[in-house]
Amino acid sequence: MLTIRLNKGEEREKILGYPWIFNNEVNSFDGEIKNGEVCRVNTFDGNFLCYGFLNTSSKIMVRILSFDETEVIDKEFFKKRIEFAIEHRKTLGIIGCCRLVFSEADNLPGLVVDQYGDYLSVQFMSLGMDKIKKDIVDILVELTGCKGIYERSDMPVREKEGLEQTKGFLYGDFDTRIQVCENGIKFIVDVKEGQKTGYFLDQKLNRDILKYYAKDKEVLDCFSNVGGFALHALKYGAKHVTATDISQKACDDILYNASLNNFKNLDVLCVDVFDFLRNDPNTYDVIVLDPPAFTKSKDTVKKAYKGYMEINTQALKKVRKGGYLLTFSCSQHMTPDLFMQMVADAAHNAKRTVRLVDFRVQSPDHPSLLQSESELYLKCLILRVM
């Protein structure tokens, strides 16, 4: 096994739980370099630090697997890790339509597993995890009893690992449009063509929070995707819901999902949300803003800030007195402090006085590492317009 020695002092944040070792933190190698395989990492003084997946072609040279020197990194190791991750979701009562494995946060770097009823949608984002794909599939079938597994490794981050983007069946052959149930609502998840692995599971509890805000209200759901927030508002007694999205396919899916639940009092508009918010003459009791990430790098945060502020300013102008704005950011680079500052600036621009009612993050089946700010990516502010 290859042994890597770190530069002096680089082990400090790793011991506290930071999951990655970058290429500029490495001092030397001892042994044959085999990218994608497990290596040993020593401190500058030669003491054992950890085992991890090696990839000298990536800026993230080592993705840490274990700090236990006696541990054997084999198929049984990964089975125990996946079993532990699944058990976490079961103890929370979040199962059936949820994230079963969340990469580094579950000590399984580069692996995401989402469950949609009897089927799984998976992503392999690191070279090391990709090389043991067959073992992972075998383990998932054994532990979950799933009827099928679809791979959604069609994300640009794979290219940084020297991997091609790919998607397709890994186990079984099935209709990739799957009917599932979330918070008592039926809807279709398209694991082949849908966003991410098919659906934004990280908003599960945030969608359900509408039980406190939607009853007898007129609700506007912006960037509705397949209608998650809109359908929850209808479930919880909204007087009327308007759902907007720029994708015609998404709008068709919203209508189909509403029909599955016999929901009425719904208008679906295929529009550019920015233009709609600027020109719509109507006002609403509740507005939900759940846009895509406006920035995926630190270099574009300033531009993204302006985009977030524009839509939040326009939305706040359309919330009736005493109404609520539920506003989200899914960009890791829009930190909680920056997001709050943006909303404060938007309220100032809209000439509205607001009160913070709640601050929320992703659902608990999407845990995050305290040592890695990038994993606390989803932020939600619930504001009351005074």
C-alpha cells in the first residue's frame, strides 16, 4: 500500500474531522502510486493519520475513509458503513423516499444513494468509489432489497476526478418514472431525466413546514420544479396556489402530480420567474422562492448576490402585510451570514419591514460535517412581512 507523508502541521484539521487532503498538503510518497485505490497517510513525523482513496490527478488527492490503523478497508468495511447510514434514516423515521447515503457526511466519500420507493438512484463522484461500483451495488441490493438501481453520475464534478459523466441501469430494468409518496403526497420522480438523482429530497421537511403557513392562503411557488412546495400548500388547505417554472416539462409534471392527488385550485405558469416577479400585478399571502444555485464558485458570488437580491426584492413587494416569504439558497458559497445580509438588503430595497420567523437547513437525511462548510449548502429563511 502506498504511504503518503504530509507537510508539517497539515494533520490538525483532519484530526478534527475535515474529510479531504489536498495536493499542496502532501510532502512525499513511498510506494507505487495507484489512483483510485486505498493509501495510508502519515503525519510529517511518520505517525499514522488515516486511510483514504488516492487520486493524484485531482486537487483533492486523498478522500479520508478511516482514522483507525487496525481497520481493513474491504467490501465488509463499506457494507458496515452503508448499513450504519441506512440505520440513521430508519431511526429518524425518514425512509422510503429519502437520501440513504450522503457522501463524506456518512464517511463514504463520493457516494450518494437516494431511495425512491423500491428503487435507488445513485451517484459515484470519486475515482475510488467508482472503482468499487460493483461491490457497492451488491451491498445496496443486499441491504435494501431494492428492485432496481439507476446511476446518475452525470455531473461535471466527475471530470475533476478524471471520470466521464455517465448514467444508466446498474441493477434491474424498470420504468424510470417512479411514483412515490412524500409527506402523504403522491408524485412522480423521473430518475433518468429529473434534477439531481430525480428529485430534491433535501427539501422534504421544509416543504412540510407549509402546514403552518398555507391554510386559507393564496400562495405563489416560484421555481416550482415538479411542484413540491405547491402540492404541499394545497395539501395543507391553501385557498389557491400559483406555481411557476421556466421548464414546460416541469409544468406538465406539476399538473400531473396534482391530478394524482386530486388537488384543485392550482394555476401552473411556464414563465421566466424573474420576468414574472417584475410584471405580475398580483399580491400573495405566502411566496416560496426556491431558485437553482446562482453560483457554483467563489468567483461568481458577487454576481449571484445581485441575482438573489433581485428576486427577493421583487417577491417582498408582492407579499401582503402579515404574509410570509420562504426564501432559499442551495449554493454552498452563499453562506448563512451572506444570505441573511442579502435578504436584509432586499427588504430595504423593497421598503418592507420583515421579521425572521425561522431559519432552516436541509433535511436530516442530508447530514453535514461541522468541519466542512460546503456541506451546509441549503439555507432557508422564513420571514413575516410586517
